[in-house]
Amino acid sequence: MYNKAVLDNGLRVITSTMPHSRSVCLAILVGAGSCYETDEEAGISHFAEHLFFKGTERRPTAKEISEAIEGVGGIINGSTDKEVTAFWCKVASPHFPIALDVLSDLLLHSRFDNEDTEKERQVIMEEINMNLDIPQQRVNMLIDELLWPEQPLGREVTGYKGTVSSITREQLLDYVARRYMPNNTVISIAGNIQHEEAIARIEPLFNKWAAGEPSTSYVTNDKQTEARLRIDSREIEQAHLCLAVHGFSYSHPQRFTIGLLNTVLGGGMSSRLFTEIRERRGLAYDIHSYAEHFLNSGSFIIYAGVDPKKVQIALAAILEELSKIKQGVTANELTRAKELTKGRLYLRFEDSQNVALWYGSQEILMRQILDIDDVISIVDAITMDELKQVAEEILTDNGLNLAITGPIKEEKPLRQLLRV
């Protein structure tokens, strides 16, 4: 399904040929993210990602960069997460050389101009303000802070006003020099292109990029001895809550088991939570669960938006479902979860962007790739007993974390409910 090459400077290139596709997606993934920042430079990874798009020597403005891709009908964008920064471009397959030229140019030759830096600083301040104003975003910030207090994983990717306002151009350039290296980067390409052609075009552009020694770890502590609760009280129409426990890392042997548990509990409109909380009780419009995985940790989170007057009722109902799932799942539920998981995976693989990010993300994080058939085999082998064991392991009274954004002030009644 894919081919891999490693250039002399350590740059890894992965290609997946999709002969029936009319597009090509080029993704460049770097081992840079908020987890590799100090407290003082929180948000610098995200800040740098923005500035890569602001101009190069050949294309001095953001408009020239975007026009080069949009002028051939393509899409270009970037994103910063806790462990990875990604730059990607999707174009019709004949325009792959243009996509490669633009992305290599911005990655290797961005100017980080002083004026651009100051303008983008204000843009990011507005992004921070926007996220603080969106209750779904705010409650997600709070739950991460509860799960990983005073740790990199608990820090907001965009940083904070105090840190973003003080980051200098020199700090940005120093951070890029520390993290942006060929041996800390993966280029992943999916679509109607051959491996040999891709390597022939990539090597001349990147072969002079010098390797270095990036750090590959950060502090993580999942230990928790009692339930945690935090409320951000604000006058809005709904109360937005996240109920979470610690989960599993990318390398954990039960990573896919927790994925199936998530599907049974809150993945889709036939899940237990959707059926009970929305369909039967009418307590929420949006309720779902999801599992996140990181290098050395993970989380399992339930989100719901509910009437502030019914927060206790909704929370009690959710906790009841958690208690029930610790008793096990049915054979029909396991079959449904497996088929839903496999079906969604097959559908993802119809899109070149998803394929490029699937292979590239695994390589940059794990240096090991599971192909779609590998994952299907793992999922098919999971048993009901394994789901029960995982539920019992992660769903404990002392491991619960509850974050709420909304017109809620009293903690005690909610804290008394935190039992599974």
C-alpha cells in the first residue's frame, strides 16, 4: 500500500499510489508541537506555523503563496497539534510539481519578517480570543488542564496571551532551528503519482537540508489519586461538559480496544450515549465520546451540551452508562463497533489527504506504520472480555475528571455524583 525512502540527511519520504485518484496530496509533518515548548514559550510552535505561510524570498507575501496553489485549483493549509506540525497541499495530479515547489519553498526559505511577525502576533491573539469565546473550545482546554495539570499535554496549543505577546523573532528562529530538521520530518504523498517520480523531485530540493539532534521526549504524568472538577462559570445558554479519564498511548497494546469501547459508548447515532441521553431522555442535542492518543499518554472523553438546569441529571445519566459498560458489551454491540470502525477506515482511504496523513502521522510519531489491513486484523481479533477489562481499568472513581463551561456555580452536588 505504500513505499518508503530515507534520504541521506534522514528525511523520510512515504508514498501511496492511488491510480484511480485524480488528485495528489503532499503532507510535510514535523516533530514540533506544544509539548516540546517551555512554559515561557507556550504557543511558539503554532506561531511559527503561521509565519511559514507569510512569505519567502521567492514569494514575499502570503497572497503569492496562496495564489500559486489556488491558481491551479488546489488547497493549501497547515496545522499545529501537541506533538506534530503539518503542512499540506492537495492538487490535481498534474500540478504536483507546483505543490512540491511551494511547500518546500515555505518550509526551507520562509523569511520570518519582523513586520509579518508583529501582524501575525495580533492575528493569533484574536484566535485565542475566539477560542475562549467558543464554549466547546473552552471546555476542551479545561479538560486537558485537569487531565495533565502543569504538564505540556495540558497546555493549550495556541499558547496564552502573556506568552504570545512576548515571543520574539529570535526565539521563533531558534525554535525552528531546534525542531525543524530533516531527521525530524516526514514527507507523505498520496494520490496518482509513482514513488520513483516523487523521490526524483524531492531529493534535489531537500538534500542540502542539514540534520540535527532534536529532543524526542517530554514530561508526562498520568497519576491521579482523586476525581477532579473545574467549572468556568459564564452566562450562556447551555452548559458544556467534558467527562474524561486517562487512556492509552499510541504504542499501548489495547489502543484499538479502547477505540471499540468508544464506538459502543459514544461513536455514532446508534451508540449507547446517543440512544440514552439524546433519543430516550432528550437531554442533549450533541453528545459523543472520543479517544485521543499521544506518545506516552492518552485520554477518553465524553462531551455533551445540556440545559444548565439539567446538568446534574445529565451527568448522572452519563455516569450510569459508564457504570453499565463496565459490566460488558453484547456480541451484537461488538460486531457493530467492529464494522463501523472498519467501514469508516475504508471510507477514509478514498481521500488522498486522509491517506497521506494516515501514513505520515504514524511515521513521524512512531517510526512504524500499520497499514489498513494490519488495523483490520487487530480490530477483528478484539474480544468482549478485552473491552470489559479495558473499561474496568480506565473507568474508576479516582480517575474521573469533569470540566464545565456555562452558568453553573455549585461544585458540591456535581462532585458528589462522580462515581462509576
